[in-house]
Amino acid sequence: MKITVLGAGAWGTTLAIVLYYNGHEVILWDHDKKNADQMRKKKENKTYLPGIELPKDMIITHKLEETYLNRNMIVIAVPTQFIRSVISRIPSKNVQDTIFVSVSKGIEKGTLLTVSQIIRDVFPQLPQSNIGVLSGPSHAEEVSKRIPTTVVAASVDMATSYTIQSAFMTSYFRVYTSTDVIGVEMGAAYKNVIAIGAGIIDGVGYGDNTKAALITRGISEIAKLGLAMGAKPETFYGLSGIGDLFVTCMSRHSRNRYVGEKVGAGMPLVKVLAGMSAVAEGVETCKSASALAEKYGVETPITQEVYKILFEGKDPVKATNDLMTRDKRIES
């Protein structure tokens, strides 16, 4: 297949490598000319994926107009808040038969749209069956080293899910299929908010008991909101739900957990973000998830406390105590 990957962060670069070695003709696009030039020259993404060699004849460009003509698939690995501005530059007439695959994990601020919904909004004539998502517990740092990883590909059309599965699947990168697009997207996006909470736990100095409680009650919040939005319950107990939540809350590779850890230890959020080269999607998603919960009338106490810590300066210990002393209830 002829495949373009938009976004040359760690994840986009890793997936471009996976696709290239699966025999596809791959174009990797970076918005930054300097970084694209460096990757072409050094055959390494020193900024986002240091130490991993890039295929010598993989096409790398910063010119968007070189990426969308006659492509079978366009993979979107751009941070969610920038996706609309990037794909809006693609003429719709050039992509009517193209499959779009989102591998970004977030919700657009303001519109509260998931990435598949942003694609539909930008390309209203594009068949919904041409839109898919790929997600799961998958840190780029490990996939790029061919450490065994499993993810899920979802589209409303199972044939499209199979196409995505076939494009990406390798002996070390196993891909399952699903038709629950909104469920996979909500699990992927919302877990970053809970992961910030997990980092706060680390920063404050709480233990495994606390983090286990957060993960368990966190997936309950994710599932309740997802179900209200039309998702299938089983999705949240699969790879893009509890699987992705677990790895993001526990891993040293997790940018969102890192943000929470620094905030939990007392560093102002603005300073934490200023020191990062990559985007922590959970910060903006926390705002969007709070707005979606209000829109759908779903109670999300963990999300609300994370919001108050990040944006209202609430003390993490006080937030934890407020969660622990809520009214008694049955587990659900």
C-alpha cells in the first residue's frame, strides 16, 4: 500500500518504521523543516526517537503537498489540538478513496470532538467506512525496539478494520479488530486524564494501594462516559480501555503520568509543560472530559479532582481526601 504518516513524533515515526518494514511505500511528514532535514540526513529522529535507525529509503518531508496524492491510507499521528489545522490543508478531492487512520489520543477543545469526528467534520463527503482508529497499550519507545505489543484497530466497517490490521500487524505488533470507534477513542483519550492522576499519586508519595484504586475507579469513569456516548461496554475492558490505562498509569515512558508526578510534587503545571518537547494530551483532554461529563450528565469525581489540581491549584492531598470521604455507595 501507499501510506502517509502525518506527524513525526515518537509514535508517528515508530509506526512509519513498522509500516515500511511491512512492505509498504511510506511517506513520513513532519511540520518542522529542520527536524525533517535532520531525519533525512542522519537517518534518526534524534528529537523524539533517539537511537532508532530510520530506513534509508523511506521518504521524509515537511511539505504537506507531497503527502496526499494517490495514497491508500493516511495515518494521523499529529497531536489532537493541531489535527484540524493540518488536515484542512488537504484538498478533499484528493482523498475520497483514502482510508484515514487516527493514532492520536485526545479530544478537540471547544468542539469536544474525537479525532474520527474531526476527520468527518473536515471531510464531510468522505465515507464513514473510510475512517479508522488504532490504539492500545503501546509506548513508541518499546514498539520501536520490537518489544511485543498488542493494539486494536476499529472502524464502523469491519472490512476497513481488517485493512488496518493487515497493514500494521507484525510478529511483534499484534492488531485486533473492532467496530466500536467511539469506545476505542474514548478509552485512548480519557485514560491520559487518569494517568495524570496516577502521576500525582507518585508525586505526593502515596503507594500501590492508592494507584490500584485510581486505575479501577478510573476505568469505571471512562466506561460510564463512553457508554453515554454510545460505546460498547466490553471495549473498556480490552486493549484500548484497561490495557492502555494500565500501561499509561504505570510506565516511566508515560508523558501524562510524568506531568502528574511533577505537579503532585509541587511544580506548577505551566513550568512542567514548558520543560517538555512532546505533548501531554491529557492536560487538554481533562478540560474536554469534564465538559463531556457535564454534557452527558455523568458523574466523574476523579476527573473533577484532577481538573481542580491542574487548573485551580487545589492541593493534591486535599483532593485525595475529598475523594476518599465521598458518600458511601455500592461499587459500580
